[in-house]
Amino acid sequence: MQKGKLSKILFALTALLLVLTACGQNSGTGSKSDGPIKIGAILSFSGNFAPLSESIKEGMELYFELNGNKIGDRPVTIKYEDDEANPQVALRKYRSLVENEKVDILTGPISSAVIYALRDVIEKDKMVLIDANAAANDISWAKKSDYIYRVSISNWQDGTPGAEYIYKNVGKKAYVIAPDYPAGHETIEAFKAAFIKAGGEIVKEAWPKLGTNDYATYMTEIQDSKPDLVFPFLAGTDAIRFVQQYEQFGLKGKIPLTGTQEFLDPLVTVPAGKAAEGIIGATMYTATVDNATNKKFVEEFTKKYNKTPNYFNVQGYDVAQVISKAVEKAGSTKSEDLIKVLKDISFSSPRGELVMDPNTHNLALDMYLAKNVWKDGKIEQEILGIAAKGLKIPDAPPAK
């Protein structure tokens, strides 16, 4: 055989080997069409955010169980990783899921700080992430990515809708408190802007660390500031401790406690008990939302877990159905195929009929005004009215 022909044959064989190797890889940019669909979930299973993560996990697993743990004819597997609410840990866990586990698609995280850390590597690797909770505003603005789509809520949507009602019906002067990390600052900034626009005044801002155990200093500061009301943004065990200590310090019933939707959710109100009575705010979900999807969801969730679902359960449930609908509609798990259908995907959530906004990759949400009431030995949410209908995060940051 001539040397030239041998070289051409070797070159062709090498090229074929490279193609076959690439085709055998299972990543977000292409996977086998008949194998299991691998979902990588980066959540915070340790620390303050553990209850939120477990709730999202419950919601996801319920949806897939109700649908035979399949998307179409393909089985679904979920690999969970604990990011410890630490951006550097999250980056390591991300790399493990993408490079070692070769997942097709990602979900999570809980923390706004974590999603900001993950954003650039997701963009570089072209891995689709269905944001299960992290509410970081800039993920819908300057840091928006073709590969990130949020099914939860933005910090702007959490802080804004209850402010005008609180000003008109609770008080004119507010003490605000939130953890010193991105979600805390963004949520309080949104509340402040709406509250001041309505005519209100912020008398004091406080920024405790995440995972604060003792809020005594802040309780004393609240008393000294003499506000008409307190508006906190706290989540998980932080929110539970704050509500309990607010009552222990004798502030409950003297200075009205309002707050974000976290304070109107069973994840906080069940462990906090009667201490959570009377809190007023705006929320995107209660178990009493009147639509067919929610009635089925509440029935199936209660049957499986023997408790009332919280809105983190709903977020997990919606993550699973958005992934399922996107894969089925695209006919593929390749990222470039998925992003074509995710930008304006619609689905029936327990929260209502929802559509992804292609400009922000965020949902428009109905927000309900609600109050915690003590009824039959437990806290329930009394709906006071609609805070906002189809509330969207603005296409760009509001002018300050």
C-alpha cells in the first residue's frame, strides 16, 4: 500500500474515532436519545436553607413519580449535590455533575450568591439550568443567560407587591431587616422603593449574618427605633427564630410584624406556631389557590407526604414539569434545542397558568395579600385580596 493512501486511511480512522467518542458523551449539549435523562440538582441540604432544599426535592420527586419517573419513554434520574450555600462549594459540585456525572440538565440553587457564582460557567459550558429558587434580580437583567430560566420568583417580585398595602393599612414608618447577602439587599431594596413611593419612611435598616441564632440586639434596636411596623426578609431557620424571638421579647401585638412570602408559608408558620399569628404580607402561593392543577397537587402531595405543601414544594414540582415539557417539546436534551422552547414555555402550575417571559427568563406571577390567622390549633393564611396580577420583573433595573 502506498504511503499516501495509508496516511489518508489513518486520518479517516482517527476522525471517525473522535466522532464516535463525542457521540458517546452524555452532557447538556447532547446525549443518547434512548438512555436515561440525567438531572443534576445543586441545592443547600445543610445549614439554614436545608428545609427549602428538602421541600424542592419533595416537589420534584412527586411530579416525576406521578408521571412514571419518565419523560416520554426515557427514565429520569436525579443526582443531588449539597452546595452548603457556599459559592465555591457550588462550583466544585457543578463541575462534578457536568464532567463526571455528565448530566443533561441542571436545577437549583437556593442562594442568590450561588447562582451569581455559577452563571459564567453555565454560560461557557452551555448547560441549561432551570432555576428552582435563587431569586437574584440580575439573572433577569445584566447577567441574563440563554441557558438560565427561573420558575420561582425574583427578589424584586418578593419585595415589591405588599408595600403599598402595608403603608395604607399597617403603618407609615418601617424598620427593615434582612441577611447581609445579595437576596437580602435586593429584596429590601425593592420593598423600600415601593414603600417610599407610597409615602412611607424607612427608620432603620439591619443586616445580620445568615444563620444568626440570637436576634436580641435587633429586638432592642426595634424597640428604640419606635417604628410603626417591622418588615423582614428571612428564610428557613432564620425566619423561624426571628418570629419566635419577636414574641419572646414582647414585640408581638405591640409593633406589627409584616414580611415577605417566606413568613406566610408552612415552612415557617408550622414550626413557629402561634408566634407567627398576625403577620401580613404578599405571597405567590397558598394551598387554597383555587384551580384544578392545585387541587390535584394538594391531594397528591398530602397523600404522599401527609402535610400541607409549601411554595418551595410547588417550585420543585414546577421545575420537574418544565424540564419534562421542554424535553418533550424539543424532542431532545441538547441545550441548543432546549433553549428554543424554554424562552416562552407555558405550563399549568398549582399557582395558575404561567408563561416564561422571553425578555427576562422569569415568570409573571399573581401575588396575594395574606394574613396569618390562628384557626383550629394551627396557622392558616387568610387571603385579604390581590396584591398584583401577573406581576413581572421589569425588563431592566428600575431607576433609583
